Amino acid sequence: WQTGDAVATAIVEENCKRMAQLVHAAAAKSPEAKQVILGGSLLTKSPEFRQLFETLLDKKLQPSVMEWPQVWGGCLRCAALAKQPAPSLNLFMERYGLEERV
């Protein structure tokens, strides 16, 4: 896609359109929604992909990139379900960063 391959471009564009449709369907159920939080490696690490996706969003929806990896929410939920205190975000990010480099 990034090198201009026509088939890859069609796949990426179709997937961006489908993601935008999902966001619009969710926004229709919450008319007061004004912000979309973007997560996942394609949206957070590929400015070209994110830009393409953002062009398909309704202009009333303001996109923002998640500050932390999505798995952080899973960690918080697990701690809550186990009736344990929330883990340290700093420690989590330090360890998460180490895992990413391996």
C-alpha cells in the first residue's frame, strides 16, 4: 500500500471505509459523542493510514490518538475483577516498552 500497489491500496481503502462505518454507527447511538479515540498499531503508528481514516470520519467527530496501549485497559479490568488495586501505569509502561523492543 505504501509503495503504491493498487491491490493493497484497494484493500486499505475498503478497510478504512468499513472502520469509519462502524464509528458512525456507534456515534449514531450516542448523538452527544464528539470525540473518537484511536487505538491500535495502524492508527497510532502509521500517520498515512490514520490520515486516510480521518478523512472518512464525520467532521463533528474529533479524532484523538490513545496515549497508552489498549492492553492497559485490560490490565485495569483484570485488577478490578480480581479485587486488586490498580497497577502502576509507570511500571506497566516501563515493562510494556521493554516487551516491544524484544
